[in-house]
Amino acid sequence: MADAPGRPIDDIPGRRIEDIIVCSALNDGTVVCLRTITPEDEDLLREGVAKLSAESRYLRFFSPAPSLPDDVIERLLDVDGHDHIAWGAICTECPGQPAIGAVHAVRYRHGGRAGEYSVAVLDAFQGKGLARMMTAALLVQCLAEGLTALDVHILSENRAAAKLVKSLGAQWKTEGAGVAEYLLDVAGAIAVLRADSDARGVQDVLRTLEGELGAGEMGAPAAGAG
């Protein structure tokens, strides 16, 4: 992700989703900016993966390796805003304005309504509301693009991820070989996030993106997965 500009541009109507930057604060007051990930973000992606602890890399990628294979990097950067939606966060008050988190939704098949969700946050920023902020941005765009249900595959020992998705209303589906699978209803999760009125960052994201995308009544029940 390229360095964020000095101010958000979330008051200019009629822009492409790729041009929108939402700046707000984490639960501890740290200022962050969110925007979509692009194929030009390879350097920042590699740097972010390298900064994850071995445990966090293992929980996210099911491997503690300090770097990812090139084909995995390519898939993470192959974002088109429809079949692969991805948002990232930058710490604007940190030296060098590093990327500190990313969230992805990948559609299983073109034209389908189901896909897979994943999220990663640098260790120093975990537990501060960043995952929920990024997820809010991702889900609003998912619903606007007709992606209504997301599978979540997490290691059974990843209690933080399980807590996150269950707090958004995800339903447990199955578990095997140390991996648990949940199903997240996109519209339902947005409704949960909208109701979290004390989460300033989440509310800033929803207010900005729902207005930009003309989301309308986004808390309605989702259509069945396809």
C-alpha cells in the first residue's frame, strides 16, 4: 500500500472505491487510514508479512515461514474489486507510515455469491479494533458487489480470530485436521457492526463507505450463497 496522504478524502462524492481513504482512530487513539489494496502494493505486503511474529504468520498462513512464496504474494495482490476485494490499513503516525493490517474476500466463482474471508494484523496493533474496522470496509464493498456469504477457515487454536468472527454473527460449520470453518453472513455482520455505536473507527468506515457506495438498507437478510 502506498503511503497515505496527509488528510482523508472521504468528503468528495462520486469517486471510485479505489480513490477512497478513510482515516480514523483505533481504540487506543492511534490514527490509521484504510484504503483498498492494489497490485502495486507488493513491497508493503512483503514488509508487513515479515513484521508479523512467527506465531501470527502461522495463524494467518498456516506456516511460520518469514516470507511467502511468490505465487501466494501474487494471489494476495490480484485484487479486482469484484471477485477479489481487499482493504489494508496504514499507521499514519508511525515512522515510515507502514502497512499494519489487511483483510481479503475472494469469490469462489465469477458470478457466485459466496467466497472466503481472511484477515491479518501486525502484532503491535492486535486487540485495538483494527480488524473490525478493516472488516467493516470489506463487508460494505462485498455487499455492493453481490458477495453475500463468506467462509472463514481458521486454525482451531486461533482463539482471537474465532472470537472476532463469532462476534460478527458467524456460524460454526465444521472442524477437522485442526481447522475450524465458520460461515459469515455479510449483511448480518454489517448490521452487528452498525449497532456497535461505541466503536468510532467502525462507525467512521460505515458512514463513509455506505454513503459512497449508495448502500441503502444494508442490514437486510442476505441471499443464499452460490
